[in-house]
Amino acid sequence: MHAALPQGEQEAGSIDTSTSSRQPRDLRRVDIHPDHWYPLAWSREVKAGHTRGVRFAGDPIVLVRTESGQVFALEDRCAHRQVPLSAGVVDGESIRCCYHGWTYDCTGRCTDIPYLGRERLPNGVRAYPCREAAGLVFVFTGDPALAEQAKFPELGSAGDCAYKTRRFGREVKCHYTFMHENLMDMNHQFLHRRQMGSMRARSLGRRRGEDWIEVDYTFEREAGKQPIGEALVFGQKRGATSDAPQKDVMTIRTEYPYQTLKIRTKDETMVMDLWIAYVPLDAEQRTNRTFGLLSIRRPKIPLLLDAAWPLLVWFTERIFTEDRWIVEREQEAHDRQGADHNHEVFPVINELRALLMEHGVPHGAGRSACDTQRVHFIQPVQELPAS
């Protein structure tokens, strides 16, 4: 039995996500909800004393790493001439616009205009709550008043020394919901037949909560031997055949807006732990950047996993490449047909779609809310009298 979604009260300052006549029926026209912590860059991409221009759903954001090593996030525009602050210069703990040298601190406040001094300074630009974890720079992209109460994602085993973690990411030209469906539906193993041989997935059951859904799978090899790359994850079971089914359990969970995949052996040892997020880049949300943390439990023999790591990276990269290719074809079909004509029969995916629909926002609603906040925080720069 699955838990019904309670009709909670609308939180102050948040976007209305209730099902109504305004809610689009096409899931591919549902925007991701901005009131969450999203990874927008890897920590290594934002070097000390430098900036990094990123995007979230069409909104340009600049990440600034100050000389002390702290990171802050502002909308990527100078309040003066609207040029990108990401082209500016980091000055101590502030950022100076490359054009006229207007200076902003981590709160977005304009602190200096070199040719006018510090008197009668104009208002600044929007600042975003920002924090780092597990080698990722997270930004709260919605209403900043909700950032403190918003749940920060649990990043799995990335910080556990018992695991070796691969950090991967790429741009994928599809709506973020296709990504959730692809990982959740393990019936697509036929797509990976050249990499994994003939595998059959069996769903053991699903569970549903207010903002999450998860499903358990086991796998049975119908033909061929276990690939070496797969053996590094599951262990050496290369002789397994149809009369010796794979007993390890894979649990896939979408806890909005993130997704996880965990593989546990019969003794409940977690051998693989994947955390992944899909961040829309463009205003139409037809392109997303994937940020993934893939953690593999280290075997008892020291350095064995390190030695085999390049092979595992090669194996997983080929799997991800096939997944990326197929979801981009799904997006192309949607755009060509002008609507979602999928005939979905798997109950897990139908429930997942309902969850994504309920927790997303109608197309453009999140962007309109951000524009309203920007008007609230930033007043027009007034003309200063000539000296």
C-alpha cells in the first residue's frame, strides 16, 4: 500500500504547486521547483580569486571564490550597465565589475563606485544562499527566506573513506524528468546489452512518501558472462547464470528533486552508492547539467579498487553515454510531436511522473517568482547629480 500525499498548507513565500486547472498536463512542460539546494558547479571549477559564470533555468549566476577561499553567489549582472559580473575581478572578499569597477560584497550590496566614492551608493544585485559540500557548490535558487528551513541533500557515501567516489557530470539535451525516468526504470537493460550482456530486471515493489518514491530491483543474467567493470561493483560473480540469480538488491529513489541508487548485498553491505542531481540550464528547461557522486565500496585487498578504477570509469562512462543518447532521442520525439505521447505501462514510472508533476511548477512560474524577488530586492539606480 502506498502512502497518499497529504494536502499540506502552502508555505509563506513559496510557489503554489497544487494540482489545478493551471497545472499543465504535459510533464515535459513542468519546471523544476526553484526552492531547493542545487549544485551549480564543482568546487574545483571555482578557483580562489576567480569567478565562474553558471546558469539555472536560464538565470545567469556568478560564483565568486574570494581570496580567503569562501564562495558566494550573485546574479551575473552589474546594476550599472548590466554587463556580466563573471567577467569581473575578485578583490579580496568582493567582486569588481570589469567595466567601471563597481564593487559588490557577498550580500550583493554595492560597496564602492571608484569615481564617486562611497556616498549615496545605489542598491546592488540579488545574492543567492550558497554552500559547499562533497566537492560541489550548492546554490538555493528560490526564495532566500526559505533557504535555512530547506532540507539540504544527503550526499551518500561521498565523504566515507570506506568508499572511493567518482565525481562525474555532463550536459544532456533533454528535460530533467526524462533523466529521473531513465534511472528509475531498470527495465531498459536491453539498451545496455553490449555493455552488460543479457540481463533481466525484476521489480520487488515500490514505496511512496510525501516527496519521494523508491523501488527495489534484483537482476538475473539470462546469457553471457558478467563484464569485468560490473564485477568491480557487484563482486566476482561472473559465472552466474539463469539458475543462479543475482540476489543483490538495487534501490532507486527519487526524493524530490534528487535521485539515488544503492546496491546492497545479501548481508546488507552497500557496495554502490550513487547520488545524482539534474540542473536545468535554459529557460525552456530542455537542457540539464548532471552532477553525480558514484561511490564504490573498497574491497578488503588494499589498493585493488584504485588499480582497477580506470576500467570502472570506462565501463560506467559507456553506460552513461548510452543513457544520454536515448533520453535525448526521447526529447527530440517530444519536440517533433509537440506533446507527450508516451504510452507508459510501468506503475513505478506512472507514480514517479505524478510526483514530479505535483512538486514541480507550471512552466515559467518559478522564473516569474524570481523576477518578482529581484524587483523587491533591487530598486532602480537613481541619477546622481553632477559634481
